[in-house]
Amino acid sequence: MRVVCVVAVGWLAMAIGVVGCGGASTKPATGNSASDITISGTLSTGTSMLASSRGLHTSGLSAAVSGLAGYRLYCVTFSTPPASGTADADSSGVVSLTLAAKDVPFGCFILDSQGNGVATLMFGSQSAQTVALSGSANLGTITVDTTSGVAQAAVPPGGTVVTSTPAGVPCPVGTWSYVSSTSSGTTWVAETGAGQYAVSVSGAGPNGMTSFSNLPSTYSNGTFTIGPFNPELNDPNNPCFGTKTETVILTANSTCTEMTGTGVKAGCTGQCGCETETITVTKM
């Protein structure tokens, strides 16, 4: 099997937010009563050092290769209600969005020009998916690796990496660690509407650091359902890419500190394994 088998559990993905600038018309952001900040940077293709050679590296960022005009930066907060925003990159890859997120933890993703999730943004060298900013910030070069699904940017001045779930957020929102029968890693779950959530999952699986994003999900009466989604990396040399699907169903305990369940696969042909995975997710 390939990867953190995204098996499910890693969540956060993204529903397309509203708000745009930097190459797009400006619209009001959705969200809470926190003060607005502006988040900017330059999207560039390249190999994140976190995923370089499909292994986990923490020595820094790779050099940018080229701009990603028309790609989008999408960010969403851990707040109730959540704030979200998206902005298109201009012809040089420069992107800027305004979000009600001063001192509020948030995460970001990269979408292609059609709004499909292509990468999860990691901050710094520790593969952290969540950051809080004390004011507006320029993330500099955001290196986007669409094969591994990892995007990377430095933690800006005034930024703090957040590794645990803030108090008071509703289940299943938050940062989680997961262990499955084939992989382990961290996940991030954000609310995108009533009963609707988006998921990303990241971890060092059999083939190194990978991440999946834009995994739609729902939560009702203690049951969290993710998918169906393609659990294979975006690799044209992978015969399983585009054919296999996986649906994950997890049940939360009474305090929403742990969820357990399975990832069931379909559409497996030839060498593409279709084993059912057992999954345990623990809130961080």
C-alpha cells in the first residue's frame, strides 16, 4: 500500500472559502469575530524538503522552481464559527488573502485552478499543519509538491506553531494523531458547515512524507465518515492511482478524545491491495 494510507484519518481539507485578493477579486471572508489579518506568499512548484526523495527531511526548504498562476491558497480557522478564505495566485504565483484569524489557530491548503486540493501546507521543519499569527504576515515562498501532496513554508515572525487542539472546539474538529494497520501520522479536521467537515492527513508512511487534502466528510451522532476518496498518491507511474477508492468510518468515544473504526477499499485491481484497515485516532 502506498502512503499513510490516508486511511482515513487525517483530515482537514477544504471547502472553498470566500475572500480573495492577490490576483482575484476581493470578497468578504466568512467567520468569527476575531480581527482580520492578511496572509500572503508566493506559490512555487518544487520538492518540499519534508518529502524530498520520499523521505522525511527537516533541514529546510527546497529552491522554488516556478510560479503556480491560478492556483489558490485556502485557509480555515479552529474557531466557532470557523473563518475561511481563499485567494488566487497571480501570474507570478503571488497570493494574498484576508482572514479573521488574529491569534486564532488556522491551517491552509493549496487548491488547483479548478478548486481541487493538491497539497497540505506545513509550517517550518516540523511538519506542523496549524499556526497562530499575532498579525499580518508574508509566508515567503510556499513550495508546492503536488506528487507528495506536501506544501511547505517557513513560520513567519509573529507566528507560533500549534500542536494541540484548542479548548472548546466541537467534535471532531481538531488536531489528531492516528495509527492504522499500515501507517501512522497526524491529521487535521476543520468544520466547513453544519455537520460538514474537510480532512487532510499527513505522515511518514512506507514511501516517506506524504499528505492528502480535500477529503470531504460528515459527522453525525458520534460517527465520522470520510470519503470515498482516492488513497493513492498523484503518481502517473502508480497503477493504482485513479482506480482505488477508500471510505473510512470512525466512531467517537463519549468525550471525543478518541475515534476508532475501519477504512474499506473498493475498485482494487491487479496488484492494488484491497485490505480493510483498522484505525485508531487520538486527539492531540
